[in-house]
Amino acid sequence: MPSAKTILIICPFSKPNLGGVEAHLEKLTTYLLAHDYRVFLLTYQPLTTRAKGERIEKRGQLEIHRVSWFGNGWFPILEPYFPLVFLYLFPGLFFYSLIFYARHHREIDCIHAHGLVAAAIAKILAKVAPKRTVVSTHAIYHFENRRLLAFLNCWLLGSFDRILAVGEPSRQELIGIGLAPDKIAVHPNWVDLDVFCPIERETARQRLGLDRPTAFFAGRLLEKKGVLLILAAAKQLPGLRFIFAGDGPLKETVTQAASEFSNVQWAGAISEVAQLVEYYNAADVFVSLPLYEEGFAGVYLEALACGTPVIASKRGCLPYFLDSSVATLIEPTVENLVRQLSELQASTCQNQAQRERCRQYAIDHFGEENVQVITTSYEGAETGAGRVAVIMNG
């Protein structure tokens, strides 16, 4: 691998903002630094939380530039309306990126855009001073119902040297709008198997005060993540403890439920990885039921790596990387969830054989080698559809 290759990453969202894209970027930049890359990351100050990062943060060969922008809390409201999201997110990051690129383009070997807003910025920068360009998608866009968006994205993404789709459904919809199949690879997610790993479960349960079967949710507290659905199930299953970790618009709803129902608990926005690992290990099952077409979300990988089975929605990319040996995939309704969790109360699924099966599944499918699909795209070493370490759930 060439030494000290410099990558410019552009993404509206990164830590200390909370979310799947943010966690993905943290893992990616950590890997790149460990493999002798130099990285510039251009992003916004958090737009969905009140946290603040340094305006310019330097960590070894990583340099993060955070642009201050208005409308904290607007994004979840605008998110269903792509034109409004684009108009909101594009201007500030574009002008900062343009100025930064004018000063540093000679140092940069490749531009990696995350999402469509960043892709538009990267496309313009590459016209100013041509570089290799890579774009990662982090969502399924349903182009079949959005013909104008499909046309615009075919034009926008068609000029990129490499397109990294969040999962096989994403890859197929990108091919369906006319993008060249040999340009598109799936970038399978990965997890640090040394960090997210089994620990002594009974010790973790005692430390967290768990005395009954427990379902654990971690993520943004949003309706589309199935939070209200899980809360509704909690009210019907008083013998099961429900723990929510995260922050977001439904925080007050969750904390109110925790004050009214003894089996509901809010663990806060967990920032310490060791504490998150403890919750994964202590839980009998990890539950997340997105009401939309979910991508290759890392929380499922983290739970499995800790040996904890999953209940998830039969939506988006989830059936392509979770199979029935470690996950139960259901249509996201209260009735379906109550039915599955009632079985959990009767006979816990958290036995040692199941824990070992979940852990081995994570080792087999979600190791660090998955990131090589991304790094080879920086080098120009094309690999067709990429290494797709996933199994279609039967």
C-alpha cells in the first residue's frame, strides 16, 4: 500500500453528532490512520445534538474541520423532503470545502464523499482540480417512485470513479437508474471484534442491576427507528425489562415512560464504548425495528459481536446481512414484537450456544477486512461488486 496517501473526506455528519454515518466515519478514519493514510475530514458541527466539537481537531495524520451552521434540530424535520435537505446542507459545507480545496488540492490524492450532498460538492471540486473521486451511499432512495431524483443522481454519480453502495439493495437500485455496474461495489460494514466482544455476562447483569430478561435498544431516539413501537410493546410486557440508550427527539417520551413503567429504563447517550459493550452483553436480545429501508447499520454488528441475538425489521439491507441463525426478522408492528418477546420471557434465547453462534457469525462476516473494499477504491484497484460478506435470510 502506498505510504501517506491523502484522502479528503466530505460528510455533513460526524462525531460528536450521533448516528450510524458518524460511527462509520469514526471506524473508517481510525482504520486509515492505522494504515498510514493522511485524512482531511470536512463536516458540520453537530446538527442533531447539542454537543460541540473542536472547530479544527488534529489527531496524528487526521485533521477534522467542523463548520458551524444554523438550525440545530432542523434535520430530522426536513429529512423526508430531499430538496429541502439539500438546500439546507449544501451551502455552508460547499463554500468551506471550496476554499479548503483551493488551498490544499495539491496534497490530496482522492476525494471521498459520503451521501448525495457531499457528492455534489465533490463533483464540483473535481472540476476545479481533477482528482480520483469515490462516493459512499448510506441510504436506499426508492428511485422507482422519484423519477426526477433518479435522473439527477444518475448525472451526479455517473462521473465518480467508484460508487460504494450501502448494501446489495442499494447497488441494485443504482444499477436500475442507469449507472454502470462495474463502477459500483457494496461496502460491507465491519466491527472492531477486539472491542465488541463477549464479557462475563452475569457480572455485567449484576453491575447493571438486571434481574429479569432484558431487551436493549441503542440508536437515535426517533419514531422511524421504531422507538414508539418498542415502548408500546414494553407496556404489554411488564415481566421484561426494556433499556433504551441514545438521544434524539423522543428522549422526553422515553424518559417519561421510564418514570411511569418500572420495566422501562433510559441509559442516556452512552459515549463510553466499554459501557455500551456491557449493555450488549447483559441483554438477552438487541431490538431495533426501523420503519424505513435500513442500510448496513453497525448496531446489529456490535450486538452480534458481543454474542447477543437480534430482533430487527424485515426491511432494506437487513435481510441481506442477518440470517435466521442469529436474528429474527419481522414486519415492524407491536403485535409481532410482543409475540417474539413473549417467547423470550418464557425461555430466554440467551443461552451459551446462541451466544457463541452470534459471536462466530460476526467473526465470519463483519471483520476489519471488509474495509478493504473502500481502500482499494482509493487506489484505483477495482474489484467488481466488491466483497459482499452477507447472507440472504431465507
